[in-house]
Amino acid sequence: MQFFGGSDVSPSPPAPTAAGHNANVMYMFNRNGVCLFYREWNRPLRTLNPQQDHKLMFGLLFSLKSLTAKMDPTSGDKGNLGVPQLPGQGCSFHSFRTNTYKLSFMESPSGIKIILVTHPRTGDLREALKYIYSLYVEYVAKNPLYNPGTPVRCDLFDTNLDQYVRSIS
Amino acid sequence: MPTVGPRSGDAIFANVDRVNAELFTLTYGAIVCQLLTDLEEVEEVNKQLDQMGYNIGTRLIDEFLAKANISRCVDFKETAEMIAKVGFKMFLGVTASVTNWDVEGTCCNIVLEDNPLVDFVELPDTCQGLYYCNVLCGVIRGALEMVSMKTEVTWVRDVLQGDDSYELQVKLLKQVPEEYPYKDDE
């Protein structure tokens, strides 16, 4: 896990965050709940230790997914809440917004979940998340030294990710 | 925002980096030869090729999903079509087709029109029973397991063993839905 105070200054479109980066925090989980990647660029408040924080985030998304799928008014199948679902099946939520931040989420059918927390006026980040997924494929999945299911430690991935996130508005 | 649909196998194949076909074939041949020297038993080599394929498949699935821009397939029939039309085309440049569906829709055969792995290959008599392309079975099995499907993949027809085409049988054993991984005793 890397903790990174966002202290770089770079010219960027107006963002309420103090740092030049446009994203606050990023998480990546696999289907078993292992936190593959965590990066923060600007996170003033930390209340939990990292393990608890990751568990909380994963649990939140797991429940949200389940809830949104079961509340889907267009789907004919009314299963019980809590019945396990296949990743990507049914409707999937992609973001939620509060008055202080926006959380964008993407899950691949293979269970890789990517979460990006940004300032609340961010637009739709679905394409950005897809691009991050392809960065993951290029630098992590294809890396022979990487052991699938373990946290990602890859400099190329970090650099490219940083560069890309800087350009998201 | 309009969503982009899945891309066709040909389109992706045109865009990916490619390696020289002969290099690929000869490298694979060298691997099989080395395995035969090390393990000596044909059955062991088959198992090892399948295991190698499985490890490849578990990583390949992410690349496949990212490049082909695919969301979840509705049923196994669609999955098999995806593997044959998009997967094989994208990674091997091979056109494949799906045949021979059983009644419940859980078992089908995939026929490969050509097979770049076996150019220049002839099996000697000492290697009868060797499934030279067994790595492909492993790849499919590994990839499908990462999308929650437990399958069994075997060769039905193999040109190197005297048949007239390459045909794989893919059988869906069960779908494994996602479970909440943490225990509740926290």
C-alpha cells in the first residue's frame, strides 16, 4: 500500500482539492476482496487503519451492488436480498455523489473492481475507469513477476496511472 | 453517454501488437520438446501443458475483457460464441466456430479452422497420446474460471493424431457466484 500526500503543484483545471491532481483516492480490489492497489493523492481525514478502511470500502460496494440490482425496476427476477450474484450480471451501479465527493466504480466480469474518489463536480468517469483497467492489463496482468491475487507493486503502473489521473477533469 | 458495444475480433486483431508467427510456433514447439525431455511421460506432459494454459488463461481474461470491451455474457451460448469469434481471432488470428450444442446448452464443440501452434509439426510414434495443443484447453478453462464458470475442456479431434480437424469440447460444470469474502466475526 502506498500513502501519498498530494503535494505536487501542476497547472490544472479548477478543482477544489488543494493538490494539482484531480483525484483524491483510488482503490482496486479483486473478486476475493483483496485490495490490489490503493493510492491517495489528497486525503485529509483518515479515521480507520488501512485494513479496516479497505474492508469497509469493499463491503460497502458489495452491498451497494446487491441492493441496486435487487431494486432494479426493469428486471423481472425478484431474488432475495443477499443472494450472491455473478460479477457484471444484472444492473450495475457506476457512481454516487455526495456534497463533498463523487465515487466512481467499475467492475469487470472477472471481478476486478476499480474505485476512484474525486471532487463532486467530476463528470462521468466510466471511460476513464476503462482506461485504467487497460493500464492494469498492460502493466500488471501481463507482468510475469506479478502474482495474481496479491497487491500490485509495479512502478510503471504507478507512473502511468499518475500521469493519466492528472489529465482527468 | 452512449455505451460502446463489444468490438469484433477482426478489429481488435488488427490493432494489437503482433509477433512473428514462426517465432511463436517454434517457441511453443521448443517448450513441448523440453517438457517431453524433462517429464518423459506423455500423460504428465499433457497435464503440465494444461496447467500452463490455466495460468495463462487467468491473466489473459483481463486483457480479453479490456480490449474487447465486453460486459457479461447472458448465458453460456453467448460465452462460447465470444470465445470462438472474438477470443481465438484476437489472440491467435484463428477463425473458429461453435457446433454441436447439447440440449441444456451447457456443452458445445469449438472447431478451429487452422492452428498456428502446429505448423511444421509431426508427432513421432513415441508420442502417441500427446495432446500437442493442450495449452489451449488450459487457457479456456483458466479464463472461464475467472468469470465464475467452472468448465471442463478436452480435445475431441486432433489433426496430429490422425483426424481431419481440431475440435475442442467445452463443458460447463457450474457457475460459481461471488460470495462475500470476509467473515462476519469482526
